[in-house]
Amino acid sequence: MKTQRTWPLMGMVLTVVALLAGMGVTANASHNNGNSSGGGSCSSDPCNETSLGSVTVEVLSYKAKLEELNRIIFDMDHETFEIQLKIQECRVMIQPTDDTIFCKQLILDSIDIKDIILTVKFEDIGVLLAEMIDQEGRILGTIEGLIESGDCSQDLCIKLTRKMQGIEKLMLEISDILETQKDRLEDGDAGEEDCTEPGPNCFDDVDDDLEKALNDLDSDPLAAKTFLGLAFAKLREFQRVNRMIFRKKKEIFNRLAEMLVLLKNGLASCACGSGGSGNWRDLSKPTAAVQVQLTDMAGRTILANHVLGSARSVTLQALALSEGLPNGVYWAIVTEKTFDGHVHQSIQRLVVAR
């Protein structure tokens, strides 16, 4: 099992001005998870980083990163198809007696698109994968901490752990596949200018074939046509492998959805609930303290655990508006502690609109 890791919080504590509710800006809150006083156990301070609410926010953030990864790979698929179209157009043009200027431009355009995929898309993927691997460790470590502290039932936390471990395994497989995809476009082999025909170390990626076709276009157009055909075949294989990645990502999305259902049920069964209505639009009801944390949909902390004293009358809308948040969707974790020591925690989707 992974050891527990600390979830870093951005520490800026901000002043809440309730009068901001009359500034002509509106914020709408939609209920996501309610509270309950059912069976189970909760931490004496569920605001800390070993709470189920913290795990929920991490899972939602992980899901947002997976959606971004999905978008990037989809873009790459579209761009490789664009290269294929240019290759086919060029191959049709190639005739021994024809001017090759238009065909050369198509090849150069194809090389440019390939370079963008390598220098932009794969670099973005590298950053995302590093963040997701770190987040997997935090989630598993936090769940382990919940088990050790007794703040999560064995049944719930074991199910969460198994789901997350399955996701971790699938993401490792995707990471390995993406590395081979990158090499399929360009593997960085040196000395290929001495190669005369395709082989294990010669013209073994799309870049090799395109460069060779460009160089041969004037002197040997039929050979250039052959190398363009090789590049086309490698791009088809690239797209075939991408479909395999999409299937694995679909399974990850399914497991994340299952984890979110488990977490929602776990929060709802927390025995420390105060029995209130769970209406987060009004945080002014009598409590010893209210603690609020806001994150964006990518899981970035917008407002760290911010404590509102029992004398502070404030709505969640006013709290969000006091930050001057741009229009968008946010997640809020609200923890309320009553004077008799009971604590309940809920998580909510907050929509800010002007």
C-alpha cells in the first residue's frame, strides 16, 4: 500500500462580506450530496486531508484530468488523419513528368503537423500523466489513512482501494502505449541518412518516411511514392492503437463513476451529521463553526479551508462572490460543527453566473 501523502492547500484566507450579495451578481448553488445522520463513523475533524470529502474532490480532479487527456488524444487522432489526407493527395499527384512543387508543400505541411503533435500534444500528455500518477498516490494514501483512523468502514475503503488500484494499472498501460505512439511518429534514430531501404533501424517512423519521400521526390518520384505509402501505413497503425487507448480510458471513466457513487453513499451515511437540512445556500444557521473549501472543476484549490465563526452570517453565494470568481462551475466542501460537538460534511456543485 502507498503511504499517505499530504494534499497541499493554497493558504490564502479571504474576508467574507455578506453585503456583496446585493452587487448585482448572482450565484446559483445546486445540491449534489446531502447529509444524513445514519450509521457509520466520521472523523472528529472531517475538514482535514483524511476526510471522504477530500477523496471526493481528488477523484473529481482526477476525472477532469482524464477528460483533458481524452481531448488531447482525440486531437492527435484528427491531426494524423489530416496528414493521411495530404499524403494520399500527394501520392495521386506523383507522375514522372509532373512538377512536384505542390506535392512538396503537402509533405512539408504533414511534417509540420507531426512536429506540433510531438512538441505540443505529447508534452501536454507528459505533464498530465505526471500529475495523475501523483494524484493516484494521494488518493490511495488518503484512503489508507481513513482505514487506519477508523473514519471509513472496511467495506467502503476496500472497495475504493480496489477501484483506484484498477485505475492505476490501466493508466500505467496507457502511459506505456503512448510512449510507443510517440516513437511511431519519430523515434530520434541517428545516422538514417545512410539507409537505403526500410528496416528495423532505417525509416522506422513516420518522420523518416516523410523526409525520405521529400528528398526523393525530384530524383526518384516512384520511390517517394513508396515511402509516402509507408508513412500512411504507420499513421493507420497509430490510429488503431489510439482506439485501444480509448477503450482503456472508457473503463477508467466507469471505475471513477463507481468510486463517486461509493463516496456519495459514504458521505450520506456519516453518523456525525447534525441532522440539518443540508441547504448550503444558507450558512447562517446556529453552529459553533463552519468551514468551507472551494475548488475548481480541475481540483485546484480556490479557497483553502476557511473557518467562519458562529457569529458570522454569510451565504455560500456571498462567499463565492467575495472572491470575484469568474463565471464557472466549482466544488465546495462545507463542514459544520454544532455546539454539542456534532459535525456533518457535505459536498456541493456551485455555479457562478453573472
